[in-house]
Amino acid sequence: MRFSGRYEGYSLANLQKDMLAGLVVGIVAIPLAMAFAIACGVRPEYGIYTTIIAGILVSIFGGSKYQIAGPTGAFVPILLGIVMQYGYENLLIAGFMAGILLIIMGVCKLGRFITFIPRPVMIGFTTGIAVIIFSGQIANFLGLHHLEKQETFFYNMKEIGTNIAELNPYSILTAFLCLGIVIAATKWLPRIPGALLGLVISSLIATLLFPNQIETIGTTYGDIPHQLPDFQMPEFTWDTVLMLLPAACIIAALGGIESLLSAMVADNMANSKHNSNKELVGQGIANMVAPLFGGIPATGAIARTATNIKNGATSPVSGMIHGIVVLLVLLFLSPLAFHIPLASMAPILMVVAWNMSEKHEFIHILKTKTGDTLVLFLTFLLTVFTDLTTGVSVGLLLAFLLFIGKMSKSLRVRKVLPDPVDSYVKSDIVANGKNCPQISIFTVEGPLFFGTIKEF
């Protein structure tokens, strides 16, 4: 059989490599899928559903050969806020609407414009999201599982401080054990998924040494269903659409940015080239279908995509196999999730937050003490202490104003004296200039727009 397009030259050897890569990244994705779902305020199996559906559909319809899609840390504060304000059912509607918007963006060929967002804004909100994810897991790390969740960083920290006397030492021991295993495995056993290893070992030890002393997925959420949910179309009303449109726009924008960044990382690692507009369409299809089966919004996952490439992926088949692996685990091994401690999920997300924080570039931009420093710091603070929408909006506005100011200073206007030697001045104009003192000739170098009007 001969293949064309992305599968041109595909062989049995390629299939074997894709199967291995898909197996590894599928195993990596399972604990992350549950952890991200819990962090978003929904049941853990919804993250599994998302990984299966988005992972397969983005591989089929997307524009990158190596993209791995699923729930990601970048979405956590946004989706948690939507769930707290509107509920899980409306989150599904917002995700479906975001899928439509992503398809429109792809069809209108807006892929390349998404990457024009200033780097300080990107670093600011990414690091802000990392802080929100990290701080959001402190309660589970300490065993404070029954705290009332708040929408802001400040009130969540206040709630933890108020209830700190109720911390559970067994949860803390379990969390530190899992954290230590994840860090050690990452350093000394890079071929083994550290998150899965930490989750399994800490769960076994907690179950054997202090059963019934800490909260688990089972005690908090009950049994995990070992099947995909039935197809169910969300109930749309005009009022609901208007209410959720801002949330859907945020999901679509962030999902588009994250997926294209992930695709660019894949291009750099594998010396390939993705189709940004096709990738947006693929992400849109996945986000339209996932909510129909209970899934939450998804996007390209940079770390899982990198894992896919490092393990020898050669085509989108590896992404499809990754989704199939997660499906098989759901069908046959989901009862085991009952015994996973919530304290074991917390350090996994904390490590994810640490890795996504862009800490080195954050510090570098702060040290430059330029306009970028102000944009970065303001975006970061507003993302953490208000919300992502405010942080990004203000950051973009400030970056835009600073850019206009910089461009307005770059214009150079120079008066040209009438001189027949000047090759770019017509001789008749020069002659007229000699006889007509009211005529002046200027050269303009730089951008000519409303911000430079004062130069005239």
C-alpha cells in the first residue's frame, strides 16, 4: 500500500516506532489528564475522556505530524473559574463554542497572527498561570481537602492559612514521597514517566501503611466509569451563548496560542513544518466533539508532544495510538484509580507548574529594566491577583502603547537642499526649488503613521 501527504513513505518500521511512542506518551498522559481535571474542578474521568477524543481527532485533522493534544495546565485557572461561576454543563457549552471559533480562525487563515503576541505578555501570563496551579495544589498537598475554593489567589491563600491547623500528616508524607520519586525519576530515569511512577508507588505505600487516613479519588469522587459516556448534545439558548461568549473567546485564543507554540516546538525538535491554519481547524474539531462526550477543552501539550518526538514518533499515528492506549486503560484498569490519593496528584501538578513557569526568561526580562519589564510584571501580577483575561488584556494594551511610543521616536525627517547632484531629486523640482523658496524637499525614513505626526 502506498501513502501520500503526511504518510508518504510510511512503512512497518514507522508503525513500530509510532506504536512505541504512542504507548509511552499515553502512559504519561493518564495521571496528567486526571490531575488537570481535578484542578479544573471537575471529575477526573472528564480529563480521561478529553485525552482520548482530542488526542485522536487532533492527530487526524491537525496540521502537525507530532502534536499531542489533551487537557493542559494553561487552561486550569480559566476552566476552574468557568466551573465555579457557571457550572460544569456550561463549561461544555463554552468548550463547544471555542471549537467553533478555532475552526473559524483556521478557515480565515489567522494562524500566523496568533504568534504576534509580545513575548513579555506570553511569559507573564504563563508564569502567572504556573503560580495559580502551584498554589491551587497546596491544600491537597497538606491534606486540606474540604476547603471552599475561591476564584482568586489571595482568598485561596487566606483559606489555607485559616485552616492550617487541620493539615493531615499522612497526606504530607504521601505528597513528599510522590514528589521525590517524580524528581528522582526525571533526573536518573528519564525514559520512565516520572509522574506515573510517583503516582503508582506513593499510592501503593499509602494504601498499605495508612489506609483510610487520607482522601483518595474514590472517597472524593466515587468509582471511575470504565466506559465512554453516551453522546449528549448541550442545550443551547441565545442567553447562554451570549453569557458564555467571552469565556469561549478566551478558551479559543489561549488554545490556539498553546497549540501553535507546541507545534513550533515540535518543528524545532523534528526539523518539520506544521500548517498553522490546519492545526487550528483540527483543534476546533476536537473541542467541538469532546464536550459531546463529557470532555473539557483541550489544546496542544508541549511536554507530551516533546515526549512523543523523543520516543521516536514519525507521524500522527503515534498521537492516535496515544489516545487508544488511554481508552484501553479506561476500559480495563479504571477501578484502580479508586485508591489514588489526592495528595499524590498535587505534587504532579506542582512539578508541571514549575516546568511551565519560564522562570529563567522571566528573571532575564526583569533584569533588562526596559518597557518589557513593566509589561511582564504587570501581566504577571494581574494574572495572579485578578484573572487571566485582565492580565493579558492590560499587558497587550501596555505593550501596544510602548510600541507606538518607540516607533514614533524612530522616524527621521531630513530637509534636502536643492542640489542637482542628488540622484533621487528630479532636476525640474530642483530648478523650481532654486527659484521658489516656498518649496521645501524632505526625505522621510521610518514608519509614517498617526504616532509620528508631531515630527511634521
